[in-house]
Amino acid sequence: MTSEPTRGASGSYAAARDLWRTIAEVREKILGREHPDTLAARQNLAYWTGKAGNLADARDLFAALLPIFERVYGAENPNTLAIRHSVAEWTGAAGDPATARDLFAALLPIRERVIGPEHPDTLSTRRSLADSTGKAGDPATARDLFAALLPVCERVLGPEDPDTLATRDRLAYWTGQAPAAN
């Protein structure tokens, strides 16, 4: 997602979505459907669509962007991998954690190979894989994935980094959800 300011930063998610829809339409008309600026606008439109509460629509918008990003940037370009992550993320948010888990599991080895196993985006995919695994009905595996991830986050990001704290939080949550060991 680009860093262009939107009304969404103020909590006006629907207004941000509507503005990005207009921006995407204008950019497509002037620059073309596959221009990087048009793609960035469509990516923002998908994001703010989800933030405005249309989770399945966000998933579908990101899914529609994926083949275009693969064609324009290449299948393993970090921009394309970010779209794949978003497809998985919004799939889970739309109520299908098992499919999200499978999408994150397929994405993880690619991110590890392309950007490295300790890159923040790879760690984000690991966190999302762990969480979707728990939401898909396997809290013990989610707990174990978070337990393995936490020391990496502490070393790479620092013990007080928000993503490290989120990892610790999810480890505690899934530890509480997992059946007690015999």
C-alpha cells in the first residue's frame, strides 16, 4: 500500500474507500489498467474496502489484483508477495481461516527465499500463519508456531517492538486455548 494520505487515517474508512475508488478510476483512464500508480490506487481501494467492513469484497479485490501484479512485477516480486499476503489476510478476515492458513503456508517459503527468513514481512507471514492455524481449529500448533517465532522477533525486532509484543500476546492467547499437555 502506498503512503499517500487518506481520510482513512482519521477513521473515515468508507470515505477513504470512496476516494480511492475515484482515484483508481481516474488513474486507470489516464495511465492505463496496469500502470504502477493505478495498481497502487487499486491496492489502496482494496485495503480501505476491507477497513470499511466489506471483508469479502476486499479479499476479492486483492485476488483480482494478484494475476495483474504477477504479470507486471513477476510472481516473486515483493510487491506481488504483499498482494498474496493480503489475499490470505482478507480471506481469513472474511471467515475462512483454513484457506487463509493454506495461503499463508504456501507464501511463507517463497518469502523466506526471496526476502529472507528474518525480514519483517516474512515474520508477519509467520505470525499470520500461526494465528490462522489456531483459528482453523488447531490451537496447539498455533501455540507452537508462536513459541518458535517469539525468540526470532525478540532478536530481530527487539523485545519491545509492537510486532514482538503482538507475537507474545498471541502466544499467550493460543497457549490458553490449547488443550493441556498430559
